[in-house]
Amino acid sequence: MRRVMAMLAALVVGGSIGAAAAGPPAAADPNALWTIVHDQCVPHQRDHADPSPCALVADDGPGGHAVLKDLVGRTQYLLIPTARIAGIESPELLAPGAPNYFADAWRARTFVEQRAGVPLPRDWVSLAINSTFARSQNQLHIHVDCVRADVRDAVARHVDELGPGWSPFPDMLVGHRYEATTVAGDDLYGADPFVLLANGLPGARDDMGSRTLVVVGTQLSDGRPGFVVLADRADPVAGDLAEGEELQDHETCPPPAGQWRK
């Protein structure tokens, strides 16, 4: 299973990106992301106008966040709040007026594109947050990277069958069954996936920690830009940890250009 920053403990202790490769997975510190953002990125931005080791710090009030290059993959980034928020189960995410971190994560795809070296079609870009069963860090983080080619193709095949209400996605995705809904718009500022999940699927609001969310850019059936939002619920007994990151491709981003318009 892919873990966020499996070697981040060494990064925090060593104080440099280069030191990260030395840390074994067993040494991963579950608070490493928070330590990097809170103790390094935010003060560096505040004191020196330099967010390093983050790529960006936007910490000007509610919704403050940092964007950090993940050690896994050439193009993967993480969107991390500058406030202390544990993860998908945190009630702050559903409070009235809560920041829409998924919308900010979609904007952060520009960092993925910079690494990829080309503008990416929206239907090859994805956002993912794992359940409490499938994460290594106790600080909210949204993975931003390319979507797997087979997942992208499945979304393209079935997007016309989906709508603004939740329904089972027609195909298994990486061996797991997801629920799906669509959101119209070029960005996500009008629809927060955390709220869509909590309000849309029975029992989800009281069981957010066992859920995962994945957002894939797409063109809707009427030609407008939009998104397919996918959700799964963990079933550890059946081997499903609700690791939405499984739908992302950290190895082949950008995909071969010949695949883009299939």
C-alpha cells in the first residue's frame, strides 16, 4: 500500500529534503507533515518570504494551506492546511463556512503541470484523500497527481450515466466498489466534496473516518467542464482500506500524449 511520506521522519530530523531517503517506513512519524508545515514552511514564508521546503504557503486567514512536493512520484504534491486538522474525520471540515480545501487542491494542480512539463487535460488530473485506515499521517492532506489511465477511461465511459445524486459507479475501480456523483463547473469552489459526502451518502456524516474521496476532472455529458467525485467506505475484513490514492498514478504523469484524447 502506498503511504504518504513514508520516510518523512528523516526529513524532519535531518532538516533537509535530501535526508529523507534515509528513513525506513517503520520510522515514519505520523506528525511529520504537521511539523514540516508548522515549523518550517510557515515560519520561512513569514520571516523570509520563502515557503521552502514547501512550494507554496497561503496562510492569510481561514483556509490557510501549504503545498508540498511528496517524495513519492515525480509530479505528486500534497495540499496541507496550516491549521491543525487531523484528517477526513475532522468535524471542522463540515462546520458552517469551513474552507474548501479540495478547491484549493484543484488550483494546486499547476504544480503538477510544472513538474510534468506540459498543461494536463483536466480529465487526467485527480485529487484524493485516504481514510483513517489507509493513511500514515495525522494531518489532513490531499494528494494531487495524475489519475490512473484505466480509471480515467472508466470515468469517460460512464460520465453520461452519472448525475448530481450519488449512485454506484458502474465499474469496479482497482478492485473496489465506489459511489459517484458529478459536480458542474471549472473549479470546486461551489461544491465541497467533504460536504457532498457527508450530506449525500447514508451514515457518512457519522462515519467520515472510514471514507475516502477521489475527485477526477472531466467533461460532463452536456460538454461543460466538471468533476466526478468518487467515494468508498473501508471494509478491513474484506481487504478494502478505502485508500482513494489507489486511483492515482504516481509513476506515469504525464501519460503518453497519444492517450489524452481517447
